[in-house]
Amino acid sequence: MPGTSTTEPTLSSSPEETLALGARLGRRLRPGDVVALYGDLGAGKTHFVKGVCSACGIDERAVSSPTFTLVQEYAGRDFPVYHFDAYRIRQASEYFELGYEAYFFGDGICLVEWPERVESLLPADTIRVRIEHVDETTRRIVIP
């Protein structure tokens, strides 16, 4: 991914700020990039994904958590965006059934919520974003 990056945390005090941070990352992403989103339930991972998708030309209102479908596919302006949710995955081998390799090493970008459950399958150059609760409305977000 071109450009410099930092691992300094940024504070977000609203869903709109989280969307904006996602959009900032989204403008840097290129086909083949995999982004792992770490954070507790309700941390704002899906809001962040909506921001990334918005930067890729996808209406953020069309973006929802793929908890029950495991993957949502969106047609971006220049390339597809694949939004994964591994929350319900019991073991990484379940991702083989999805054909994850075609996604992770394909022509789009992949956004993975709950990546801890499929950590062994993530490419070495995965971009790891961490979102933590500071309080009810504030999040600490680290984007490499």
C-alpha cells in the first residue's frame, strides 16, 4: 500500500468520525489488500467498514454486518469489496468452504471482522486495524 502510515491511535467520538477514518483508509486500499478489524462487540467495526466502502464508491447504507451470511460482496467503483464476519466461525477450516483464497488473493479488497478466528489464514501483509472502547461514545482506533 503506497504512502506512509502510522500506528498512533486516533480517538473517534462518534460513528461519523469512525466512518471518516474508514474512508481515509479506504482511499489507500488497492486490489489484493486484506484488512483485519479487531475489536469487541459494538466497537464500531461495521461503521469503519461502511467508511471504507464509501471511499470505494459503495453506498454506506447498503453495507451491513455479514454475521449470518459470513461474506457480503459489494461492487465498488474500481474493484469489488468483500466484507467477512468470522464471529460465528468455530474453526478456521470453515473458511475453506467459502473459498477464502479466491477472495484474499483475488481482484478486490477484503475486510474481515473477528479475524482472531481465522488468524492462521490471513496473508502476512494483512493490514491490522484495532478499535477499542474508551467509553460509551469514544473509540481508540489504530490504523497502521
